Amino acid sequence: MNSLANPNKKGYSLAAVLIILLGMVVLRLMVPRWDTNNVLAVLSWDVLGYYLYLPAVFVHGDLSQLAFIPEIFETYDPSSSYYQAFPVENGNYLIKYTMGLSLCYLPFFLIGHLVAVLGGWPVDGFSAPYQFAIGVSPLFYAGLAFYLLRKVLLRYFTDVSVALALLVLVLGSNYVQYVCIDGAMPHGYLFAMYAAVIYLTMRWHDTPKTWIAILIGFLIGWSTLIRPTEAIMGMIPLFWGVTNWKELKEKIVLLLQYKWQVVLLVVFAFLPILPQLLYWKYISGDFIYYTYKDEGFDWMYPHFRDVLLGFRKGWLIYTPLMWLPLLGFPFLYKKAKPIFAALFLFFLLNLYVVCSWSIWWYQGSYSCRALVQSYPVLAFPLAAFFMWLVRKKLVFLLSSVLIVGLFLLNNFQLWQYNQNIIKPNGISLAYYKAIFGKTEIQKQDLVLLDTDETISDESKYNKTLIKLVDLEQDTADANVMTGEGHSGNRFYQSSNKNNFQKTISFKRSAFPADADTWLKLGIWCHTQWGNHYVSFVTSCATEDKKPIKWVGIELGKFINNGEDRWEYIHYYYKLPPPRDNDYLVEIYVYNVGETAILWDDLTIETLTPRK
């Protein structure tokens, strides 16, 4: 395939790659996650599940029972619960995640194992040498990825546009989060797989050689073993060089001409998956076992808006420079038409798959982490966009200001995420507005994680205290304790055994009839241990118990501080308008956690607009 652009090898793209790799090495070494006894350590949470195969086989010799896990949890505290494996009917324990990442870790695990043996560290698979070896492994794959990706991009685009594309793709996105900070997650390794498959696809279409076909198949199979949905990677070699129906027919003829290479590609794509099937058979008795239980795909209702533009995890909100490759697809069509269909069709299908996952926010993560591995595909429209932009000098100058601004916004928000200002499980629009540009958050901002209803200026409202529950006269309730309360000598002890007690009920007619009536609910809480399963709730329901509106503020994020003190929390609740049939308003503390919390001085106030 002929070059569609002069590579113009001035070294800008090489310098960009070196800057990227050097920066990532420095960041990886600076990130304080080398403490092995920490839930932020390298081998924690999901990574523990990806990694379990290696210590189970090479250190403990226990792949079926994983009996070493309780001691690992006691020693290293890798997550708050043991969800990475579960018992099956025959009594064995099945690892939730497939073994693809363990194969990526394997060379580095062996190095860490050797260092642990020779250096006197605990030989348990989780001591410092293992953590460090796995922690730096993504950098090796990153180096390989950028070496190959640069070579392919220079085939089609100028050196300057390639340099800019790589810098934006890495330093202007969430990529570094999943190589340098949460580096042992699958995304950085898969990024390298995509770069390698794209490079090999280009090479095969230059000269169809058997070894290239075998390697393409093996990498697609390996990627599928890491994340089964990555099987759609096969679209890239399939549609490479196809721009119309005529070329699609020619592609079919080409594949038939090299049919034995295609057969070998398929065989070698299956080979990495075979050990997983044998493992499932060995542990569960079945060759195929779905380990994600209630999680699955909403194929008929993909969450496009939430994934792309939602404030919980929106890809284009938290990594705003990713608008540029989307704008670049038309330029890619003009500049590199033979590869456009393969990359654009892949992008559309991949986006559909990512948005269709029922847990579309992908748990604790920054932006949409499930798209990170496909960034090598987006490098092409991004380079095409910059190739067009640098030729429009005035437009380039003006847009550079915006691009730099979005670059800074991306990295500031990434910093906020790692400072726990932007929360791992997502935030709301109201909370986003409250913390935008902040380097620290106010306690009251956290209320907006659970409700977007707020009043910024109470002086515009008439405020009336409806009820104060201070518990001082309550001697009949066994859950009202005597001691040093927030005020006075009594307070309520709420546990999961009495979570619905002390409900305060009103009829809607007890409040002002104004349709713009608000409640302000306040409470003083205390616990030395924290509790993430207790909420301060206001709900409305009809007399026959049909819900109208429910808001619950999780109290644990305010009082999980380990300190012996009372904390005040309040929130606003806009009452639904009155109805012909009166309805019930209930306020209560709902606790389903194992830890009791103490509360006192619950206040209920109404706010109505000043006329």
C-alpha cells in the first residue's frame, strides 16, 4: 500500500514518544501506591482477580480452593471484600476474571518472584517485589505500543501531526490513569494489543506472510482472553483496505487466495482461549462459565448519552479533548480512505458494545475507562485532524488556545479524581458545578452526590421550624441512649435492627400549599467507625403506599472520619405539589450496615418563597 503522506521525518514524533514515555516513568515512580498493605496498592481490587492465577499456580500450588486468600487479606488488605473469586457447586473456588492479564503479568511476576526469593521478602506473591514488578509492567507495553503506533501513523500523516496526535491522545486523556496510576488494569495492555494488531495488519496488506497472520490471530485471541468483547478487534484486519462494495469483493477474493493463512489466524486466535476453557472445566465442571452473574448487556437500550455526555462518568466531559478524534473522522476519510472503513466501523461497534454494558459507569474509574484500549484506533482521525489544522495557520493559532485549555481541564480533573474530589463511582451535575475548579471540597458539597436539589440563598425564602427531635423527653424508646449527646443527655442509636424506627410522618396538608415549598432536613450524627450503609431519608407516598418521591443522603461520607465528634448534615427537598388526595411525607434514618450510628437534634424546616 503506497504512502498517502510524506512522513517528513524531522523527529517531532520521536521526541513526542520519548517525552510521553519519560513522563509516564516519572509519574509511575512518583505515585504513592507502592505500600503493599493498602487498598490502593497495585495488587488490589479488580487487579487482584486478574492476578490470582499466578500466585495460585506458581507460589501456593492451589488453583481450586485458593485457601491462601484469607491470609493475604489479613496481611495486605487488598480490598474491602473478597469478590474476586466465589465458590461453585462442587466446592471449588472460581476466579471471576479470565486469565488474559495474568499472561501479560507473567514475565514480570517471575522477575518479582526471583527478587523475593533472593532478597528475603515474603514469597507469597504479594510482597513488595511482586507489587513493584507488576506496577511497572504497563510501561513496557506502553513503549512497545508507541513504537509500533508511530510507525503506522507516519505511513499516512506528517511527522508534526503524528507528534501532536500522540501527545493529545496520551497526555490529554485518561490513558495515563490506566498506565501510571491504576496501571495494572487491562486497558494499557490492551492499548498495546491494538497498536500491534494495527501494525501487523498494515504489514500483512503490504506482504501477506504466514507468520504475520498467525501473530494477528494470536493477539486477537489474547485480547479476547483479557476482555471477551475485544474480539471485535478482528474488524480491523477484515475491513482494512475496503472503501466500497467492489473492494469488499476484492478483499474476499484476497482472503480466499490466502485461505490457509486465514485458517491459521483463526486457529491461533483460539489457542490463547483454550487454557481458560480448560480452567473452567477443571474448577466448575463446565467448559464455559459466565462469572459476571447479574451483570450483562442492555443491547436494546445502550447508554450512549450517559457514557458520552453524562456527568457521572461522561467520556467527553472528563476527557474533553476526545472531541478532536471524533471531528477528525471526516478528515481521515479524505486523507486515508483505504483504512477509514476499518477504523470507523470498529469505533462505532466498539462504542455500542461499551455503552450496552449494564454497569455502564464501569464502577470505580475516571471518565470512560472501557474506551482507553481503543485509543490507537482514535489516533488516526486525531492525526488527520491535526494534519488539516496545522495547514490552517490562523485557525490553528486560535484553536490552540482552546486545545490547551481543554488539555489543562482534563489534567486538573484527573488530579481532582486522584484527590477524591471527583468520586470514583461518579458524580452528579449539581456536584460537578459545586466542585468545578476547586482544589478542596466543602463538606456540604457532598450532599449533591445524592440529590441535585439545593437552595443557594435562603434569604429569598421564609423559613419556619416545623419540628425539632432532640430526644430529651423520650424515655420509652429502648434505642434512645443516655450519655453525652450533641445537646443534652440523650441521643438515638440507629442500627440495622431498628432502621425503620423513629419515622417522623406528616400529611402533605400540614405544610404550606405553595407549589414551591421546600423542606430543609438537618441532623447531627456521630460514629467513630463510619458507615456507608446509612441514609437520612425523606420520602413521599400515597396513602396506598405508591411512591411519589424519595431522596436519601448517605451519611457515611460525612462521618467516616475516625474522630470522636458530632457532625451536622443538612439537605433540601422540594415537596411535590399538593394533590386532591392527600399524601404522606416521611423522614427517617435508614441503616442497613453492620455499624450503629448515633444521631441527635433532627430538624425539619419549611422554606417558601418571599412574595
